[in-house]
Amino acid sequence: MKPKLLFRGNKAEAKRYSLVLLARGIEHEIVPGGKWEIYVGEEAFLKAKEEIRLYEQENKTLIQNQAHNYYSAEAIFWTMAFLGVLNALLLFVEPKEKLLIIGAADNVKFSQGEWWRVFTSLTLHQDFGHLMGNLVFTGLFMFFLRPFLSLGLSWLMIILSGAIGNSWNLALHTERHISIGFSTASFGCLGIISVFLAFQKKSKRLLLAVGFALAFLGFLGSGGTNVDLGAHFLGLLAGVYLGVLWNLFLDKSCNYKFSLIGLVAGFSLLVLAWIWAFLNYSA
């Protein structure tokens, strides 16, 4: 049968459509020229046309989602500032020593039902340098998360990854273990990024993200006895876990529709956890 003309246009589009057809096992012929052409056998023409349509539809949805997701550096800064203010307000309300007793991640207290500690500990830090380091690195990681998640859902998943990582870390310790800091959630953000790259089959960027995560993990691991390497690693795994759940089961359209809800929910978890902690504290 005589091949039918499927496409006539520029070289870049012809190459792209050819890859789509190759991936679907559809035989075709490319004819270069001023206008590049793709010919497909009549028996496969309708299937090829449908595959190109589906590809364009998927690509259009991805571009729309990225346009909604791309929050600015200023948005990252102001949400980071809110997290910093929350830390400062806590120190204004109570001295640091008391806050550590009330809100640090403590495996003994956690096993006794004080679930809020996996959240409250994220907002406690050894000193100003510890706090600023976590804020700067998390902000940097969020910059690379922008193409995949909206601002609100980025924060919700980062905070949840920190809490899940903390809970796993506390559950695995048999002896008394206490930890504080937002770095568990920072590594959660790295885990989330790695999963999104894997699902988009961007192998080079995935290897870069994983390599950076492991290098950063090793760098922090050499920082002294106060570094909780287990919490960092489990935060990374928690981020991977949440990223996989998102990509497998959630409707991508909710990404930008529920951005504000995600932002409010994420920070509300931190605030409500502290309220719960103070209500249940007895000197």
C-alpha cells in the first residue's frame, strides 16, 4: 500500500514525532527537505495519528502544570521567613531549654504517644547558624522542585517527609534518642525531587540529584556527634516514599488547584503540633 503523509513541518518536530512512533513500534519513513515529512503505512496511519495526538495532549498538560507550579524565589523567601519567625516566636514564649523538653524528637516520649514531637522538633535548632543553614539549603532544594509541585504542596510534602522521617528514626532506636532540626525535611525535599526526575525519565538529572543527596549526606555526617545521620537518611527515604505515592496515585490537576490549601495545611501542622504540645505539657 502507498504510505500516507502523517506530518509536514520543521526538523525538530519531525525528529520528536519520529521518537514517539519508534517508542510505539510504528514503522515510518522520514523525508528531509525544506519541510520535513513523515510517512506511515495506511494500515498504521490511524494508530500513528492517535499516538501523536496523545503525545501533544500530554505535553500541553505538562507545560500548563509547570506554568502554574513555577513560584518565584520571593515566594520561597517569604515562606522561609515565616518558618524563621515561628522559631523566633517560640523562643520569645519559652526559654530554649523548656522548648527542648516539650518539643524535641524523643523516642521514649514518642513511644508513649507524644506524636506531635515529630513535627515540633522540626522547628527547634541548636543555634542561629543551625537554623539558617537548614533554611538556606531547603530554599535551594525548593528552587529545583518548582517544575513539579506548586508552592503549597511543596511545603506540605516537605513537612510531611520530615515528620515521617522523624517517626521512622525514633521507632528504630532502642536506646534513648533525642533530635531536633529541619534538616530531616530538607532531605525529604531531595528525595521528592529525585522521584519526580525518575518518573520523567531524566536519568542525568536523577543521577545528579541522587549523587548530590549522598554527597550532602556524607558531608553532614562528618560534622560531629550532634549530627543525626539516621534522621537525614530516613528523611530522604520519606521524601522518596511521598514522591512515589504522588506520581502513582494522585491526580496531577490537583497540583495547582490545592496549592493554597497545601500551604495552609503544611504550616498548620507545625502550629497545631506546638499548641498540642503546650496543652499536654506538665512541669
